[in-house]
Amino acid sequence: MATTVGERDVIGEATLGELEATLRGRLVRPDDPDYDQARTVWNAAHDRRPALIIRCAGAADVIRAVEFARSEGLPVAVRGGAHSIAGFSTSDGGVVIDLSPMKGIRVDPQGRRALAQPGLTWSEFDHETQAFGLAVTGGLVSSTGIAGLTLGGGIGWLLRKYGLACDNLVSADVVTADGQLLTASEDSHPELFWALRGGGGNFGVMTSFEYRLHPVGPTVFAGPVFYGAADAAQVLRGWRDLTATMPDELTSLADIFVAPPVPFLPEAVHGQQVVGILGVYAGPVEDGAKAAQPLRTLAEPLADLMGPMPYVAMQSLLDPLWGPGAQNYFSGVMLNQLTDEAIDTLLTQHAAGQAPVRELHLHHGGGAMANAPAGGTAFALRDAAYILNIIARSPDREGFDEHVGWARTTHQAMDPWSTGGYVNFTSEPGQDKVRASYPPDTYARLVAVKDRYDPTNLFQLNQNIHPSGRS
């Protein structure tokens, strides 16, 4: 067994040698020259030092990594794209099961299916599927990994037409806490399959995902329109009113943010509050131009960049603003409505913040997300009209605690309109956050699945579902 010295587990060299000999991938140790690079995650708010990083080449390595961590009594962190907002893809003194080398993907254009490994990012996934004019709902930043986003639900530009990422999961291969490799689907381990679609990384380590694909692009009508602060309330109210009658093909969001110094925005608004209305139409470009036109005339735009563009360009549009290395805090709120008072509250809260990057973006729900069968997946808060993501981001630690305080205060200010939380947009672990994300009957069902597949809570670095009798 591992013994503890100070804050980090020390494992015998012979034990490590035995582990290394069984891997096709690579074992990264704290004294390796690339350890610091290997331990770094996207969110610099989490600077942790794992005892070991096991860079898996395939399912056999994952099985061995799980067995090793269990036998040594070490905490397990599972890493795909390393974008976990809460820092769950790393740990102090634990084992990181790093899936990032596992980037295989096979697309079946006739059957409209993709079999994808968990190390893929959405950019890599879309590169392959768009060769055939196919896609599935991905994230808003294409450097995000497919695995964590799918397991937590999966909000993106296609959700109103084609549902969440998890709604399009057909099957998944998963290594459970006892080292078994199982295939979960509607016909095989159906309760596990139900839990994987919205229950997060609580139940095992994914080694592959099978997705249902849909005809999208390669060219879509999409992009952003930007409006000034003086028109912010008018624009947000107008956008809200339009969402009541938008076709399901059109997925949009409204973003209150601080204008970055980019050439397509007037220099006079750089560093000032602006509102962006962004959208993607999942259908013919000419229909998209007509459907999106009202979004472009909510006031006099600062800049209008909507038009025909490659779907992959829209998927990666925000990437330059969301590179690694900054301090990030996210908080997600599901909203049942967006009243005038709620809009005023958001604008007031945004103006009160001091973070150099602070965003309040409202993702329009409904459509296919809301129309999925009740109880069909662990993602249960489908009646939310909007999903609010509260973001505070800073290039370094200076002032970051105050920025986090602003985000928490903003979350509290939106309580009158909240129907719960969203695990993928939650920076802090805690049972209050978990319980807010699942109705009581859904949570009880998740506990039952946890009891069956991970009764000792080996996989606890996540928005954790506690097994019965554990806290």
C-alpha cells in the first residue's frame, strides 16, 4: 500500500516499475522533466501535484490504472480535455488517469454514427464529422473535451434542434471501479447508461462514446451581433421576446461581457460593457438568414458579423478568448423565466464586477432539449427556459478571490428565477451544488446506480453522487 509522507503519497519504485511494465502508454512521475507540463490543466485556479499521471493508450491501460489506484488506496482524477472548471481532472497526491492520448474516431456517414475515444476535443471531433456534413451538439469552445461535456449534459449550438450531447449518446464503453469494461446502452446495463447521460463522471472511466450524428453544414448561417451598453436592456428584452417564437433550428445566446480589444469592435467600447447576441441555424443557410434577421435589428449594432460561415468556424469562434493559463470561476443557474427584473438584475450585477473578463451568458433552452422524454436521462432540468453561466476570469491570482465573490453574489441575486444548477458550469464541489442539479427522484436513482457500480466511491473527484451510507 502507499504510505504518506507530508502531503503526497510515496510509492515504492518496484511497485511503479511493475505498473510501468504493464502499460502501453506512459507513466509520468514527479521527477520527470515534463511533469509540470503534464500536471497542468486548463483552469490555472487549480495548481495541484498528483503522485502519478498515467497517460493511457487504450482501454487496457485504463483498466490497469483503475486497478492500481484502487489497490494503492489513492484518489483518482480522470482527465479528458482537462477543462474541468472545478479542477476534477487533477489532484494533490493522487493518480491522474489521463485519457488525452486516446484520440481515435471512426465516422459512419451512412449510418450517421461516430465512435469516438475520450481524449478528443470538439475541434478534433468536428474535423472528422464535418467531412461528411454531420455533427452533434458540442460545446461553445472547441478545445473542450468531448467526454466531460457529454457526461454532464452537453450544451451547445445545436441543442434546440438536436438536443444535448448526452441525448445523442447511443452507447459508451466504461471501466468501472472493479476494473470491468462494460458497454452501456439501452439494451446493456441500461441504468448505468441512463446515469451516464447527465450524471457526470461518477460511475467509471469512459473509453469510447458512440454518438448519433445529424446533417449540419458544412456551411451554416451563424455568428454574433454586438450592441452597446446604452441599448443593453432593450436588446435583452427584445431577444427574450424573440425566443418565445424562434424555430427549433435556431439556437441563440445573449452575452453580457466586457468588450475585448478586438478590431471588429470600436475602440471606444474596449473595456466597456457590451451585449452580444450569437446564434446558429441548423438548416438551410437562406432559411437561417431569414430566421436570424430580427436578432440583427434589436438596436443599432456596434458590429454585425452574422452570415454564412463554416460550422467549424462558429464552433471555434470563441477559442482565442478562452485559452489555458487564466484563473476561472464558473457558476451555472437554470432559469425558469427571464423577467424585466431579472434582466435589470443581471445588468446591475455585471456593472458591479471588477474582473477583467466577466460574462453573464444566457443560453436559450427549449426545443429538443425540453422535448426529450421525461426521466429518460439523468439530465433532468429540461424545463429551464434559459441556462445562465456566470463567469469570472483573471490572468493571475491578484484580485481573483474578489472576482469569485462577485460571481457568487450574482448567483444568489438570480435565486428568485432559478430552478437549479448545471454540473458542467459549477466551479465548486459540494452536496448543495449536486442536489440543486437533480430533482430528488433523479438523485435517488443516481445513488442506486452509484451503489451498484462504485459502492466505495473510488470516483469521487466530480460533482459527487455519494453511495448509500457514505458522505
